[in-house]
Amino acid sequence: MLTAGQILQLIRNGSCRTRKELIEYTGLSRSTITDRVDRLIEAGYIHESGVGTSGGGRPPSVLDVDATKRLMLVADLGATHVRAALTDLAARPLAEESTEMRIDRGPEAVLSWVRQAFERMLDRHGRPAAEVCGVGLDLPGSVDHTNGRVIRSFLMPGWDDHPVGAAIGAAYDVPILVENDANAMALGEWWSSWRETDSLILIKVSTGIGTGIILDGQIYRGVEEAAGNIGHVRIRESDDRVCTCGSRGCVASLASGHALATDLGQEFSRDVVRLVQAGDPTAIARTQEAGRTLGVVLATAVSLLNPGVLVLAGDMAETREHYLTGIREIVYRRSLPYTTRNLEIVTSSLGDRAGIVGMAVIVMEHVLSPASVDAALAEPVN
């Protein structure tokens, strides 16, 4: 006996578009399907969006997800920026705001801006907070996504064990989801451009280096929520440079945007990007070298996971082929040909919006999951 939440999934994935198709697909009685569908319509999850082809008699009503009645609020927090968005329930953006802000200013300053941005976007669109059905934030560190706390981050002093979900959720009695930024970006890229492939690896190279892994369309987090922590693989233990984690010879200390900026006498990774885009030969050579350094570790990841796509994201993706060339050179040289013959190595198609898109998808999938929908339908109406 399928629940209303499970019926919604059949409508969402296109398996069934009408009541008749639901009856034939599930084998449930007409009265049962009518009950499930009517409850979903009454709760605002679906609506009748048109009519289908008639097999004789009155044309059937087409059922579709109603993405307009509920809203989502999401935020993408980087080392030096914050972006917030208001979306509908199909993860389509209705409004966005962004600002330059260093995350090491601490959770109070950063999360205060996020809360105020959420309020401004709702006010601007004349929508009440009661219409928000979910909130999501991503952060550049390891997070416990089940309780909304930061586990650890070398870029975020003062954030460890901070209750991010609770700090944002005080104004919204809805699920508050917290995720690692590279994971969110990976899902955003997969959802937008690569859903036909089972696996994708995204490497975010900005101030630091992070990796998001998508396997069978799902984020792979690892046992300790630390999967993808590729920036702290040590490949030159004799190197003098000390990484933010305290070790020497980490990939991040050699190939991150911060490492490049330090080597080139700049302050931020975006300064390096500007030098490369201006054709500075030293910056270009150092950027390609960094790509080759990262490629050494990525070759192992490619051999281990055999992904269909490798996506370069973050600030250094804006150097286009320069950083990517170094990665490609080493990955193809150090991996077996049959593991890379169908591998695509590309730059991000979403740019700095990848995290926002990914978080919107994460919240959407949670809110529209069978368990969440059935729980919401079981709640008494006030």
C-alpha cells in the first residue's frame, strides 16, 4: 500500500501523470488513489496543470508538482564570500544576494548577515516566513549534517561545534540542513548538467581545496563525514610550507589559491585569477604547476572511483584551461587508459552559483521525500 508521499514520487519522476495512470501503475483502487491525490492537492504539493490525451470520454487532468506555494531559503558560505537565495520548491531562484565577507570573522557576524538577507528577500517578494518549508546552508568545512553543527574546519576559527542550524532556524519552524560546500557544489553541478552519469567528482580550488563526490546520484560523505578531504593529503613531507592543518607538504599548501597567492605576492586567490587572465607568464606557469600537483592525487581518485566527470570549481576554475591543463596532463598520464577513456574533465558550468543550486536541491529532495511528505500530512491542521 503506497503512501501519499510515495505517490508524489511517481508524479515527480514522471512515471505517472494522471489518476488513471496511478491506478494502473500501482494496482491500488480508484478510491485509494483519489484519497492520496486529493490530500496532496489540498496540502499544496501538487496541482492539476492541464489535460492529457483522452482514450474516450473526458480528457484526464494532468498532475504536476506545485512549486509555487512553498519557498526555500539557502546560503553558500565560502572563505571570503557569502551568497543567499530565495527559491521555489523546484529549486528555481526567485532572489539572490551576495557580499564579500571573510568567514573567519566568526559565526555571529556571518550568520547575522544570512538571517538579514533571508528577511530582506522575503520582504521584497511580499512572502511570509510561514511559506518557507526548508532552509539550507553550506560551509567550507566538515559538518555533521544530522545535527547542523560544524565538526572541524581549518579555514573557520571559532566555528567548531557551532550550532549553525539552530542559529538560523530560530525564525523558521522547518528543517534546517547544513552541508559541506564542496558536497553542495558537486550536487549542484550533477543536477544541472550531469544527471546521466552515475558518478562525479568536483574539486573546489579557492582559498583551500575541497572535494565533493557524487555516487549513484547521492552525496558520498564517508563514515566520519570527511570524504573528499583531498586538500590535506601529504605528498611532499620535506616541504617547508606549513598547511593550515599544521602538517607540511599537503596538497593545499602547494596547489590551493592561497598557496598560489602567497607565492605570487598576492593576498587572495582571486588576485591570482586576475593575473592569469591578464596573461602574466609567471602566474600562468605557477597555476599550471599547481594543476599538475593536484593532478597527482586526482589520478588516484580517478583510478579508485572511476567517475564519469571531474569538475574543477572555485576561484581557480576561472583561470579556465591553465589550471585544468595541469590536472589533465597528470590524470591522463598516471591513470590506466580504460579508466579515463570516457572521463570528462571540465570547469564548473554554474560558477559561483554551484553551492546555491546544490543546497536548493538538497533542501528540495528532503522536503519532498516520502517520509517528510507523509509526516507533514499526518500533522493536524491548526
